[in-house]
Amino acid sequence: MISQQVLGMNGDEAVAYAVKQCNVDVVAAYPITPQTIIVEKFSEYVANREVHTEFVPVESEHSALSACVGASATGARVFTSTAANGLALMHEIVYIAASLRLPIVMAVVNRALSGPINIHCDHSDSMAERDSSWIQIYTEDAQEAYDSVIQAFKIAENHEVLLPVMVTLDGFFISHTLQNVSVLPDKEVLSFIGERRVVPEIDVGGKKFKLKLDPVQPLTFGPLDLYDYYFEHKRQQVEAMKKAPKVIEKVSREYASLSGRSYGNGLVEPYKLEDAEVAVVCLGSTSGTAKYVVDDLRKRGLNVGCLRVRTFRPFPAADIKRNLTGKEVVGVLDRSISFGGLGGPVFTEIEALFSDETEKPKIINYVYGLGGRDMSPQLIEKVFMELNELKGKPLPKDTLRFSGLRE
Amino acid sequence: MKKGWREIPIAGMPWVPATEYKTGSWRSFKPVIDHGKCVKCLICWVYCPEGSVKWDGNKVSIDYEYCKGCGICAEECPVKAIEMLKEE
């Protein structure tokens, strides 16, 4: 482990600092609360010539990601960031970036989708993109946001993967909260991810081509596919997602030996789960509070634990199942909801994981924190107490509950 | 037999390089340069969306293997040195 400088930064600043260290060629971004600080801070680095990055101040998020797609197709290392309605405006290009297998890294500062209009945190924005073939990493604090951006480039650019990566951080809770963040020396970051992005070679017409836009070896990016080959190209994306977990775990291990920091195995982070009878599953900053409550309740004699899902896409099914098997009651905390569905997106997938098991935990869904509603230690304690009540009892009918909602 | 998903390049890339598509066959009108009028300003070279206007340092020419006949060069030429003629 190498010695590191400690800087006082909020989550957005930590992301901008990480991007500054990653030798990014192009950043095209549009400001939107609560992500604005990333763009502001990074454009300062550009103005001060601390980076060689071409900064493209575009007129919308749709243009931002479109510019990123073009830049990334030339083989450049590319970053952008957005939030909420900005991400929704990018939606069309989110799918295109992934299908062109462009390893763009995007910080998504989680904010509730309008309407009614709201600038505060929930996961409705990034959850709406969960089927887009982007890897999604949900971070717990500013330190992890910094670490994850660096890891994201290494994951995305891996030739087995070649998928774009979203690193999410909870709006205001992480983005605007000052924290001591340990930062690696610049040269260590570059030797970790590589100075430049290396594009793969692909076989086109029996000849080797670098997978990039280059007048010397012209290739066609984004041609019409139709029913002839679209399906086969989607199947390739499925395969890339299948290969991603091993790469994420490997990058996580390598980063841990460099920095001394790790977040579970990179996919999930169990906390005091081994002997727990009752567990909650959560994403993002809420897990910090949940761990605090777990410690508190354990002092009071309750066998509780917490599982944080760090990588939501690809969904770490085996890791989640292994960690939750044998638990009597599990509460899945969702900071978004699928209207008209069974509950939140995390819940429905975890519920599906156990569908063919006879011995399975009683799984309750708690939708919480929509529009930035605070998830206090008291509310999480209440969740644990309700779950604890279910021990030895049958699964109740009301498996979809709302935590912190006024009746 | 069409190829399976393991046999084709990733990223929606055709397995034939772009140079193999001779898009010149799409053309119904053909740009013809009057070199007597041409002032070598290279505006046509800048505007051509296909990179089909060639400049060898001395003379402008059209690469008819790829020129789709869109007519942008003729429209933009400030001295009207390019005429679009119907293909036979």
C-alpha cells in the first residue's frame, strides 16, 4: 500500500479529481443539479491546463452523450456526468453507447426524476437505465465515488467487457457532503488504468482492424442492422455482461492492493451478515446508515446484518443468493419504485432469485427516501424491528411497505 | 447461411470494411468539375460529407467510386465550377 494524500472534498469534487487523474481525452457534459460541481470543477482543471482534456460544453445532455459516443469511437478515453432528467434526455444515446461497445464512464449523481420537480436524491434516474447494457456501480460515500471512477475506466476498457460504466453517487448525501478523501498519486492512477485507452483488434472481412474510427482503416459505425443481425449483436452484449463480474472482482482486488481500500468483492459488500437472522439489502449512501444501525442493534442483542449491492448491473445473483441464504427475514430497501410492478427494482430481482427455492427468506420490500426524504437511523431501526417481529411467523400479505411516508 | 453471434464482429460492425462499399452506384446525378472555372478554394473538399472530393495539392477531383451524388459540392461552389449531370 502506498502513502496517500488526504483532501477535503465532497462527492462531486472527488469524482472530478479522479477524472483529472485518469488522463481523459474528452469530456462532454452539461450541468444539472446535483452533478454541476463535477462539470464546474473539471472545467477549472481544463482552464488551468492541469489536464490535456478537450472539454466540449454542449447544449444538452443528449448532445453530451452523443459527443462522447463520437469521441469514444475514435479510441479516446471519455467521461461525462449527469443526473435525473439529464440522464432521461440521454436515454436514446445511453443504449447506442452500449451497443457500439464504447467504454465511456459516466458519473450519475442520483436525483429524483420529475415530476413533480425535485432536485433531491432517489434512484429513479439510474434505475430507469438498468436494462441499457451499462455496468452500474452504486457508491456509498465520496471516497468510494473517487475509487470507483478510477476502477470504472479499467473495467470498461477491458477487452472482455467493452461496456460503458455508470458510477452513481447519491445526490446531496454524497455529492455535496464534505469528506476526507484519500487520493492516490497521479502516476499510480495512470499505471493502474494505463496511460491511454487500448482499443481491441477485431476481424473484419478476414483482416485485423482496430475497433475505432480512423481514416487510415475506415470502418462503419452504427449501420442499419434490422432483423438480420440485431438479435446477434444483443446476444454479444449479454455475453459481455456475463464476463464483467470476474473483471470487476479482479479490478477490485488489484485496487485494494494498491490503495488499501475495497468494497466487499466489488460486487456486494456484506456487513455482519454471517450469523445474522435478519438482514437488510440496500444500495448507496443508505448502507452507511444501515451499518451504524446494525452496530447499535447488535449491542442491544439483535442478530442483524446488512448486504450492500455495489454493482447492480451486472446483477450479482450468485453473491446475493449466497449471502442471503439461511437468513430468516430480509428487508430489501429500494430508493425507487416500479409503478404498477411488484415493488422496487432491487426487490423484484432478489425475490426472483429465490423463486425456485423451498427454503427461502421471508422477503419484504421497503420503498424509502423518494425525492430525497431522509432515511434516518430511527427509520432503519424501525425497519429492522418490523422484520424482527416476523421471525417464526408466516410471510405477511403486505410485502410492499413504505418507510418514512406520512399516512 | 447467415452467421451466428460468435462469428460476427462486436459493436454492430459489418464484417466488410467501409472501403468495400462502393457507394458510387447510388448516384443518379454526377458532379463534374470545370477546371477552367475552379479557383481551388477547396470549399467542396470541406463540405463533401463522404470525403469523395480529392485534392492532390494541385487539382481537385471527384472519387466516383464513393461519391453518392448528393450535390452539396455543386451547391456550395462559389464560382459554380461544378455541374450535376444526369447519370446515363
